[in-house]
Amino acid sequence: MGEFVAAGLLSHVPTIMLPEATRREINEGKELSLVTALNKLRADVFETMDYDTVIVLDSHWFTTVEFIVTSHARRAGLFTAEELPRGMCRIPYDWRGDPEFAQAIASHADEVGTWITPIDDEYLPLYYPSINLWSYLGKGLDKQWLSMSVCQTADTEDYLRVGRAIGKAIADVDRKVIILATGSLSHTFYPLREIRTNPAVERSDPAYLFSDKARDMDHERLAWFADGRHDRVLETMDEFLTVRPEGKFAHYLMMAAALGETDFAAPGRQISDYENSIGTSQVHVWFDRPESGWTRKGAAA
């Protein structure tokens, strides 16, 4: 029987992949706290913790009639982002996959009432959330990494069902697993002409977030994370969807369901500042495994 050893709600914002000089140039000479936090997270957790597999819940990978989990034995090559090919170009990647864990997740699809397919096609595209986080947290460490898609026709209940399948899969495999739910909270961009003519909207200062409502709702959820009140986050999802969280907040929903759903009670450590990126929110929150387990009932998910 395996176990989840840690989890994170992490930003994958493209600016973290720009050269440091460029990052500072667009941010009034300051480094992004998102970058320094990832470097510290690697040193404190990914280089020291006992774990086997990292699963990335990728909010940029949109499927349509099912959820897909990568089941390759290995993935390697060069990556150029279809969205921002100037800033993320020919990035090398090379990691071991975890076909057994992928198959275990998919094996619970019928049981939880959803559709999950493991795919090991060597030509299956990659998306930059997985690449960006591996580049900071996985490169050179020879751990197993796999990615889960976000189905664009799914809703909150569908995402919770997939999370339940991930949680059940841990009972089937002898793995120590880290979950990375990657994506932002509120996620509305400024219009193109404003982005291209107003350099201020690229700055990390949250004063430039798209709206006061989005900023306020994000801070409310960050406070709930800090208190381990994931039940409040889940109970108010309809309200939160009005500020357009990235990918319908699927990345977080899958993570939360895997770790106990409304009984998920692990407090979150905000390890970066809450930052803006052309209107969208960006922040890293880390969830260490509590001594009593992940859930309010005290049972490990």
C-alpha cells in the first residue's frame, strides 16, 4: 500500500522560464518570489524527501471526452510551447514515467463513475505546466513523473471523481507520491492591446490583478488553505467559478478529492507571495502531510 507524502498548489506561469535578467526587467528590477520559492522547495523537499512518483494535475492539458493519464515508461525530447514559443523554446526534458500507477488510476474509473484512459503514445503532446515544474523540481533527480489532463467538458463533480480514483490507486501500488496541482486561482487576462501597450500589467504587484473581486476571493481561499478548511473551498465552488479560476479549478479539485475531499484538512503553507501576471493570480501553496494524516477524521487518504 502506498501513501501520499506531500502536495502542492503551484503556479506554472511562463515568466518563471524567462532568463533572470528578463524577469527583473519586466518587474522593476525585482526577482519573482515564485522563482525563489521553487528553488527553495526543490532544496527543502524534492532533494531531501523520500518519494517515488510525482503526478502533475495539468490545467493546460485539455481533453474532451475523457481524462488522460500518461503511462509512458520514459519521456524525453525538446519542448517548445505552442502558446508562447519565444519564451519557452526547445526546453530539454527527460524523466521516467510510472505506467503501473497510471494503470492503477484508470482501473478505478468505472468504480467512481468517470472515464480515464492511460496513454503511452510517444507522440502524445506535452504542455508547459508539466515541463516548467519538472524543470525546477525534477530535473536531475531521476524520480518518476506523470501527468493527468483536465477534461474541458467536465464539471466540479467530474474532477472530484477523478481525484477519488487517484486516491484509490494509492491502495493498489507501493508508491510514495507527491501531487502537484498546477494552475492559478482567479485567471482573467487583460485584453491584448492593453498587455502590449501597458508594461505595468506584467508586474508581479497584485494591485494589477484583473479585478478587486478576484483578488478578494483569492485571498479568502488562501486563508482557508492556511486553516486547512478545504471543506469551505469545496462548498463555495459555484461562487468561486464567477472569477474564472484556471481550468475551472480542476487541478485543485482533483488534488483535494485524492486527499480526502471535504475531510481534507492539511493546512497550506504559502511559500511565495501572491503575485499578478497580466491580470491572473499566481501563488505557490504547499501542503505537508500532517502527523495525524491528511483528513479531518485522522485517516490518511
